[in-house]
Amino acid sequence: MVILNETKGHESIISKLEKAQTTQHLASTHIFVGPAGIGKKRVALGMAQNLLCESREGRACGRCGSCIRVEKQQHESLLLTLPEKNQIKIDQARAILKFGHFKSLHTSSVVIIDDVELMNPQAANSLLKILEEPHQKLFFFLICNSLGRVLTTIRSRSQIWHFQPLSKNVIKELNPSYPEWILDASQGSLGAAELLTNRDNEDLRPHVFHWLKSFSTESKEKVLQEGRDLIVSKDQVLTIASLWQQMVRDAIVYKFRPEKIIHQDLAKEVSTLSIYSFEQLSKLFNLGQELETSVYRHWDMSLTTDYLIHETHKCLRGIS
Ligand SMILES: [Zn+2]
């Protein structure tokens, strides 16, 4: 398979990258920034396939041994680094250095680092030298959701590409069975659409609504327990944080344009949240953002959960 032939969206970025590749002007370090789940890693893998293809310059052939090994992510000249337990640690950075050091100067090699904002400062600093003076045929593709969370020293050594969310049409084309609320709620992210339609996560919406509602009706201990049960893994936290913000946004919108809410099929639940004041809902929205941020700042998840629940409880009970 030719990865870039099968990639939807991002045409202008791909065309600029390929032009730079064919004219030998491809920068050695790239940062791909944009919302999660829109295909940044896929474009990076597509570029790796182009660079490592045995039979062609430019767009990969998709058939040679090299192309197939990239597709399977098993190529000896491709190193894909993913966070382990929400962090990219110094050991992983050392593995990248070793990979870069021993690679041939004559054939290309590619390092893709996913969720680069989860790299701890020690690991990031250890990579600065290789990013500053990589050999000619070594290419880095660093992937992140928010540039602000990447060390300035890394940013300044990189060419930055801003990826836009996918259009509703592209998402519908990729999966025609998605209902309208998924197309709206996913906000251009195929990853979010998949999380929302995954059986477990579809069931998350009523849970998150119930939880947010329970703040004003249940004891703090009960709310705390419900929160701890909900917030378990990084993906789960990000899905909940995103649903949290959308639901609170819906509750605000419901006050004056109920027909404009994202979660139309849960209008009844939205209406129960909209009884809170505009100030309370704004504060609640910010707390949802804090939950999202906490993942990227390596905060202790259980402390964060407890703190946020305490603050939410105060906010919704009208205690300042
Ligand atoms: Zn090939």
C-alpha cells in the first residue's frame, strides 16, 4: 500500500513536503502539530515510506520490500517512539541517539516521535545535539497536539507544519455510518470519532452527564468515587475532558439556542446542566480544560482528579 495515496485530507502539506523531498530540500526535523486523531502520524509514516522506498524517488511505490516493511512499521531504518505510561523517558531518547548514530550516511533513516510533548525535559535536552547537527540523511518527524507544550529549544530547530482538523465530509467519507452527532462532536478528528463510537466510549456520555449532574445532588464522597471510576487511563481522561467541555458548552448554548447543541440526542441531559448560572458553567468549562492539560503536565492523576472534583463541587454548589 502507498500510505500517502490512502491518506485523506492534508493535501497541501503533503504536496509541500514531497516537493521539498524531490528537490532535496527536505528539512531534517519537522514538527507536525494539530488536534489528535487527524492523521499526523500517518503523514509521517507516508513520508518515511517515500524516503525509504527502494525503487523510486518521490512518492513511494508501495510494493517493494522496504515499502511493505514501513507499512508494517518494521523497517530497520525507521524508529517509531511512543510514550510509555504517559512519558517519553531518557532511555527512549538514548535509543533514538543510538539509532541516529549508527545509521548509514548514504541511505535515509527516519525517526518518528509521537506525542513529543510527553517527552520529559531530561530526554528532550539529550536530543538537542542530534537535532542541531543531524547527518544529511536522518529525518525526524515530531508529532504533537499543542506546540506550546514542546520545549522552545526543540521548536527552534524544527520546521513546523500546522495540521487542520479533517472536514466533516472527509470523516463521513471514511465512515458513512457515523450519525450526525458524532460528526459534530468529533470536531474534525477521526480518532475522536472512533473513541466516541467505540462501544465503551459511546456509553461514556450518559456517565459523564450523570457525574456532572451528581455534583449538586450527591455527597462529595460519592461524586469523588464516581470520578475515580471514570478517570482511569490517558485516552479515557482525554475523551472525558473533551466530552466535559462539549457538554458544558452545550449547556451554555442551550440557554439561548437549544437547537444548536452538539449532543442533540441527549438534549434532556443537557437541559438539566443548563440550570447552572453562566458563571458556574464558564468555571466548569475551565475545569474541563484543566483536566485535559493535566495529562500533558504529568500531574499525578489521582491528585488531579481529587482536586478537580473538589473545585467542581464548590463551583456547582455555588460556594466560592
Ligand atoms: Zn517502494
